[in-house]
Amino acid sequence: MIEIERKFLVTSESFKNTVQQSYRIVQGFLNTDPERTVRIRIKGDQGFITVKGKGNASGMSRFEWEKEIAVAEAEKLMLLCEKGVIEKIRYEIASGNHIFEVDEFLGKLKGLFLAEIELNHENDVFLKPNWLGEEVTGNPKYYNSQLSKSCV
């Protein structure tokens, strides 16, 4: 239940040439307190509720608990979310033994692309594609819970 991930800005859309799959995501937050965020997400035809804790000093590791719920339940919970719903397209791209998830944000965040990679441990080595830009791991400005405030 500890998530270890690194996050990067994306410098070009050339990643789209190697996409394995993509899907639309709509998500809102019941709580955006950095100590404990609670997210509701509709990803394709699935619904999820996720609780995330505060990140460690490096910003790479934090508690995460996620449970799949019915889409109808997710839709009802979205009505209770704080203002600012995020809409994005997520692309999955293989890179060596890892998968990068690249989010193309829509609406008021259009033009923002963020890539995340989940790791087994903080020192995990991974291939860095040429479209990977500045690392923003641990920068609260790029947490989805904070980005949602720009969608109001």
C-alpha cells in the first residue's frame, strides 16, 4: 500500500507513436488536504475511490489505498467532490521493464502533459525516453489534487 512513483513534465507528443493503450479519466476530490487526499475517479468504464497520504521527504513514496467501485457510485460521489474536476486522457507506454503513464490534460489544463512511472523502490533504475522533461516529483504544484483547483 506504499506507492513509489516519479513524475516528469513531457517535452513533446512523440510518445504517442509508442502508446500501448489509452483511456479517458474524469476525477474529482472529496478532500484535497495534503495529509490525506480522497479521490473519486472514473477511468473508462470503471469507478474508483482512492485515499493517499502525505509523501515522504523525497516526494516519491506515500501511502495509497484504492478500491474499485461501481461507476454509478462514482458518479454519485463526484457530485459531492470539491469544485474542480479534472479530465484527461491517459496513455500507457512501455519503457524497458516499466510502464510510463502520460496524462494529457483537457479543459482549463489543456496543454499540460505529465508522465508518471511507478517503481519497486526509490532507487529503481529505468530508461528515460527522449520526450521526458524536467522531474517534478514531490512538487505539490503538479499533484492532481492541486491541479483540480485550476479547473474551477
